[in-house]
Amino acid sequence: MDFNGTTLEQLSRGECLRLVGQVPLGRIVYTRQALPAVELVNFTLDDGDIIIRTDASGKLAAATRGAVVAFEADSVDTATHAGWSVTIVGLSRAVTDDEEIRRLEQTGPAPWAPGERDHFIRISPTIVNGRRIATQRQMGDGNASSV
């Protein structure tokens, strides 16, 4: 689509996961008390899955056990009105395998928030959808994916 010198591009699953892997923060959308809840979280990708580290006794851990959740990450350049957004929907589950927990403690996301963060949530993508908007100049320069 071309509108005022910009293009809107649907992204492949592979490109979506590549872009998500380039940013440190995303938003998890889940149900809490029968209402939608959104939290900003830091995360990492592990074999195509999203890994979030949180408090085992917190609301996020309780609400996401075995639930279908959405996850969103993006990058925007407000000066050029360009960027991308990726939404992932999938089943979340607590990581319970001791060996995997030890590995994620070394390779997974480091906690940003204060307090004990000893619980890992793994989200396995089922639906992956992404879009990128860029100017024609950016598309020609090959810089659109670096937005």
C-alpha cells in the first residue's frame, strides 16, 4: 500500500520473530478477574518461544498458567512515522523442569523489577502477525527493518 510516500508491509512469521528478538520490552495481554490486563515486561526469545521472568506468587504468574495470551512488541521512529508492530498469540505455561530453569536463569531475561523473580513463563506462538510501515526512501535504502 502506498499512501503519502509510505508503504505498509505484512511481515512473515520469520521476520516477525526476528524483529521481536531485537527489542528488550513487550506487552503481555492476559485475563485477570474476567477483564483484559496488559503489562509491560522484559523478555527473551528461546527457540522461538517468548520467555518472561516474574514472581511465582504474583498475579501475572497465576493468571497465565495454561492460558491463551497475547504478546505485542514494536519499534517506532516518530520522526519518520515509520516502524513495525508484531502480535503473537499462544499458550503460556510455567517452566517447571529444573534443568530448564537453571538454563534460563543463565540465558533468560534478567529481572528489571525489584523483588524475587524466580518464575519463568514460556509462551509458544500459535498466531503471529506483524506489520511494518516505512517511507519509500527507507524501503529503497534497505533500512526499513532497522526502524
